[in-house]
Amino acid sequence: MAMLQKTVNGDFDTILRRVTECVLNGSMSATLEDQCDYRTGVARCSVRVFERYSYLGGNRVSMNVTLFQSGNGPVELCAITSGGSQALFFKVNTLGEESFLATLEELF
């Protein structure tokens, strides 16, 4: 598992669109598996789950991206990848997870 946490300044909808485009355009096998959006009072939260095939690991890797904003404050971004390990009891060969996450690290 690999994780990226960032505080991003800017428009919530623009950041969400940039994240989605960046992930989907970053790999020909990347797909948006599901999504949900919440808004209550002045707070917003969007969750996106992406998946792609990892050539390095020979398996599929998922990435959950959550954006949160309260009022006009900065947007908090948390991206977590999972599923890149091939071992039964220990996590080995997590290069696919790290590579998937790197697509977002370059955006911010």
C-alpha cells in the first residue's frame, strides 16, 4: 500500500476534474470503477476508486482518491493504492502501487 496526502489550493471541481483526467490518461488500462459525492452545509467530500493493470506486478491495482473541503478552505487530498502485492502472507513487489500513485504526485 502506498499513500499520498496533500493540501491543495484551488477550486474543488477543477481539482477533482484534473485528478480524474490525470489518472485516466496516465494509463491505457486505467478505469474509474465507482464514485460518490457528499455535500452538507459548507463541507464537500468526493471519493473516486480507480483501477488499472500493473505490468510490473502482473495484476490489477486500485487507487482510492478522497477530496475534502470545508467552506472556502483548501482541498485536502488523500490517495491510497492497494492490491499490488503477489505474496500470500507478506507484501512484496509493491512497485505497481507506487507507480500508480506516482501519476498523481506529478500533478501536484
